[in-house]
Amino acid sequence: MGLNLLFRPRIFARQRGCCLTALLLLPTSAVAANLQERWQQFYRQAWQDAEITVTQAALSTYPKTLLYSDVRYPDFERFSWTEIQLLWQVRNQCQPSAANLSPALAAAETFELALCRHQPLSESWFRNHALRHPAGNSYADRYVNHFKTRFANTPIPRDLATRLTLNHPRHPLYPTLEGLSETGRDALLNGNRAYLDQAVLWLSGESGWKSLPAAHWQPLAQQFGLAISDEAQDCSFRYSNLCLNEPETKSPAAQIALVVTVILLLLTLGYGGYQRLRQRKERRFILQLLTHELRTPITSLGLTVEMFRTEFDALPPAAQQALWRLMSDHQRLTQLTEASKDYLGARPSQSLPRQPADLLDWLAHIADKHPVTVQCQPEQDPTQELELALPYYWLTLCVDNLIRNARQHGQGEITLEVSVSAQPHILRIIVGDQGCFPSGLRRFYRRVLQTIRPTHRPDNMGIGLDIVARLMKQMGGRLILRRHPTRCILELPL
């Protein structure tokens, strides 16, 4: 009792699996059964409508062995390759073989010697010997082909004609079955009730074979709801070389639904593109407005700075330090306004304008603003100038952002490596630290988490890596990220 209780859950699980499999296969089997029933109805109707092409009595007149296509090949079931080779030597040399041949091969030797000596054979010889030649085809085929001139204008004797293979043009059934391929003949001889050959449907029954052209059987197949083809494809039901499926019917409602779906999809994509273009134009307009409106207060601030600069010596030390900061901010705002004008004036396919300046002076300016270790490869002589034409303002903006990000999110010492390669002529700037740069999935997770539950506000207004990448692309370069350890690489063609 305990064992029964132990194995009963497994039995129930196995039964549930069998039931589930049966339920999944039930629709497919139902479709196949329905198609099979319609196929039988189609076959009966097509058989009644068609006329006999060749009767069963005519097929029974000839030996069935000679009707198959494989009769053309050597009879390796009864003879070895060595025996067939000996027979070939007898034919070429026209001399009896010195080997002790079997009775069946001796008959073939007599036949080959008669042919090479041009000696006719009586009909009784063919009646008293095998139908099939050891090397392929029948004795009658080879005999008629050898004495082709003799039988050109005279009918072949009946006993000889019945021993021809179905592939021989002088076979009585050859003109009738010439349109049926060898594979199709073999399929019908093997008992298949139907075979589709070059759009002609051949049917086999007790009274013989029938052939239906496509113009006859295709409307009938549509009448019974069948799609019949001989192509290798997914078939709901297959018989012989026929592939039977449900006919594909496209209702007007389905076509209308498809057209409406496509139109809605195109409208959605077009509307999305329009919205993106509109937002881009609005952002550009706001940037133009800010750049334009900042010019007046910046000019006024410049006049104020100049007024205080004339009284610089009379100011106390604290006011002098404040004036230096005011002058620096004024200069930065002026540069930002001018650079924004250049950025707004640049076309998408046009790089940002470049200014010639000394690279080492620019690196010294970066080092003064940020406590980073600057390395120049190859080492440059401080007294030697290395003047390059670069978009220094936007490049400084990108480097400042990368250094701030490294200081805020990185680990260890921050390094700034600058190198100029000769072939190709590229400026490469690498901002790195000893930390591990997060993957794209991790950054996306942090962004989503910050949006759902913000924990703190950023302490700076950095332009972000995405904007750095866009600026580098606008300058004709690119941004490359390396994770272990963190390396942000700016490459700019010179």
C-alpha cells in the first residue's frame, strides 16, 4: 500500500503529461483528418471525371520488373562486379572467357558473342532465358539497339516487344507514358494512388492509370477546399509526393485591417519624427534666445568690470580678490556666448571652428584648474611650441566634464594623458582613474532608480557623457570608454 501511494503521484504526473500532449496535438490531427477526408472525396470525383490513359490489362501484359526504372543499372544482386567485368572483356575481344562462368553468366556470354559476330538470335532464345541483362537493361533492349537497321522499318515481334524496358522508345507503352517521369512510374507501380508530375495529376486504380491536366484538377481541388502542390513545404497532410493544405483565403476585412494597421504605424512613426524635430527646433530657439539675451548683460557687466579695474589700486585686498573673480566670470561668459554662436551657426555636416594655439599652454591651463597629473606622449620640451588648430573651447568643456565625473564617481588618482600620433594624425586625450566604469545596464538601472526614488540632487550641472559624445562627433572625433580601469578617451583628427 505504501509503494502504491509512493508511485501514484508519478503516475498521475505522467498521465497529465500525456493528456496535455494529446490536447496540444488535437487541433493538428483534426485538420489532418479533415484534409484526408476531403482528399478521398476529391480522388473519387477526379477518378470518375477522367478517362483511362493506360489500362491495368495493358500494364499486366508486360513483366513488372522491366517497368521499373532501376532495370537500367547492373544487376548487382545476382552478379558481382568481377563477373560483369569478364562479360565486358568478352564483348570487347569477341572471344569466349577462359574462366569457368556460372550458367546465368554463360547465357550472357552467348548473347554477347552473337552480337559481336552479328548473328541473329531466335525468339525462342529470349523465351528460354532471363529478362534482365547482367550489365543493365534487358536482353531485348540490347538486341534491338544492336540490330537497329533491321528493325527500323519492320515491327518488332511480340515476344521481343514484351521484353523491352519501359524506357525503350520501341516499347508499346512508351508513347503513352512518355510524359510521366521515372519516379512517378515507380511510385504508381509501388501502389501509390496519385502522383503529381509537371502539373499533371496521375491517378492509379484497379482499372489502370489516369492523367488529369492542371486545367482539370485544380478547379476541382478548389471546389473541395484543397491546395495541392508537389513542393517541399509545411504540409498539413502529405500523400505520395502531394502536399495538401488549406487554401489561403484573404478576406476583404483582413486586407482592410492590414492596410489600416500599416497606415496607423506610418502615422505614428511620422508623428514621432515630427515631435522630435519640433523639440529640436525649440531647444535650438531657446539656446539662440539665451545667447542673444545674454549679450546685453554681459556687455554691461564688462563696462562695470572696466570701471572697477581703473580703481583697482584703491580697492582693499578683499575687494581686489572679488574683482578678479568677477573678471574671470565675465571672460568665461563672453567665451560661452561666442562659442554658442559658433555652435548654432555650424551645420550638422560641418565641424566646429578651430583656433590655432599652443597645446602645452592649453594643458597648463587645464592643470591649473584641476589637480590632475598631466602626461604628454611623446614627451615635449617645455621650451618647444606645439601649435595645433583645435576647437579649444568645446574640447575644454569635454575634458572639464570628464575630470569632474572622475573626481565625483571615480577612485584613486586622476590622470590626463595627451598624445599626438603621426599615422594617422590624431590627437588622443585620455582621462582615467583607478575605478571600474559601470556597465550600460547598471547606469540605466541607476537612472531609473533615481527617477523613481530620488535620494539626492547632483552638486554640479555637468553636460554628461552623452553630450560629450555628441560634441566630439560634431568636432569630427569620437568618445571611447574603457571599463577596467576607467578610461575615457577622446580622439580628434588633426
